[in-house]
Amino acid sequence: MSVSFPASRRRVVLAKLATLYADMDKAYAAAAATAGLSCAGCAENCCLSFFQHHTHAEWLYLRAGLDALPAERREAYVARAKAYVAACREALARGETPRVMCPLNDDGLCGLYGHRLMICRLHGVPNVLIGAMGVREFPGCGPCQRLVAARPGVKAMDRTPLLKRLAALEMELWGAKPGRPPKVDMTLAEMILAGPAGQ
């Protein structure tokens, strides 16, 4: 992907993204508390979900976390990422949605928890996304759906403002170049294997 971003702009955007992630965490915590959701001891591990991520800004943030790790641990994640990509390709070739453990999962815990991406931060709770095509509703993970069914009146979290802020950061990273940034559409494992974004 032949995209490059000045180092100074990357630093500014990543600092703003850290603030946005903190706000995402607060929004998620409030929504989870309202639904009565806790991930502790959950048998339905969302780290098996097949997620694709869509921004260079998040890719850069993930890479910053990865680069800060000791070389041996980083290399272990790269090896797992290769196995993950191969397993997902096999599943997709069979016409199946992949159910493969995230390469950053260390015995049930995220090895880059502070650098996890938006979908990892917001997945699980009921949420809505409001756009030009109307309202898209996401019911949340299986355990949360069962909790909400027993708690009438639980409102879905509106993730629209958070997503708009992420989109604005992607455009800020893009700068004054004409047009829009190229789509990413990569799994976290593919991002790891592709190396740094826009450098």
C-alpha cells in the first residue's frame, strides 16, 4: 500500500486517537453496566470473531504497541498472525466465516490490551450506527443479548459520534491530499504481517 504520512502528523493523530479510545472505553463501560454485562469467565470468547478493521490511524496505533514489545514476544505474535491468516483463508475458501483465535490472545487476555482497536473495544454491547442509509442496529454478543432480554428498556449505545471522530482522524492523517484515504479492510493479523502503515 503506497501511502505515507509525515511523522509529525502521525504523532498528533495517535495522541488524539488515544483520547478517543479512552472515550470509547467509558462509553462501553457505561453500556455494559446498564446491561449487566461482564466478560469475566465468558465461554463465548469474542476473540474468535472475524473482524476487519478499516483505518490507517488504528493500524498505526496497533503497530506502535507492537513495536514497543520485546522482540521475542513480537516475533511470537507475527508467527501466530501467519497461522491465523492461513486458517482464515482456508475457512473462507470453504465458504465459512472464520472462527480463529486472535493472534494477540494470551491465555484469554489481550497481549496488546492498551492498543486494541475500536471493534475490540465496543463489541459485545447493543449499539446503533446512524448514517445516510438509516439506523443500523447491532444486538451485541450472545451473552449480552440474553441479559438484555431479561431487562426491558435497555437502550443501545449510539456509537455514531465515536465512529465520526475516528473517521475525522483518518482524514486528518490523510492531510491535504486529494480524495479520500484508500480502504484498509484488513484483519488485525493482516495488519501485523503487512508492517507499519503509511511509513
